[in-house]
Amino acid sequence: MKPTLTQIIQQGIDNGEIHFDYPAALAEIVLIVLSIKLDNTLVPSTPEEIGETIRGLIALLEKGTENHALILFCSAFISEVLWTAGKVLP
């Protein structure tokens, strides 16, 4: 997943839509946060807390984008992961 997400982020950087110097690091950060929160064993959380963390991650990502290309991808990705896991994003 990291190479695919890195490529998407790099495309956004190349197009001037994302302003971040380290696309692989950003991809890894997104995946780490999602892995930890969705696994829910390292930092046990309620569904509401998971949703708040994910909304916070999306808000943080929005600060580095001129449009919402990355945000739309992340939102779709997160929704798919949550749907597959049988969890609901509040």
C-alpha cells in the first residue's frame, strides 16, 4: 500500500496540488495512523475516538493541499477499510 499511496502523493506534488517534501514519509504516516487506530489493540479506542482521530488526520492532510485530491483518496480508502472491517466511521 505504501508504494501506491506514495505514487499518488507524488503525483499531487508534481501537479502542485500537494505541498510536502517527503511523499514516502507522508504515505507511511497515514498508513501508521490508520493501522494503529483500526487494529485497536495498541491504543484501544471507542468507535467515536477512532472517528475523531481519522477526522483529525484528514484535517491535517487538508492543510497541505490546494485541492482535495488526496483527501478524497484518503476518505475513500478509509471508508473502504472501515466497511471491510465492519466498522462505522462516526
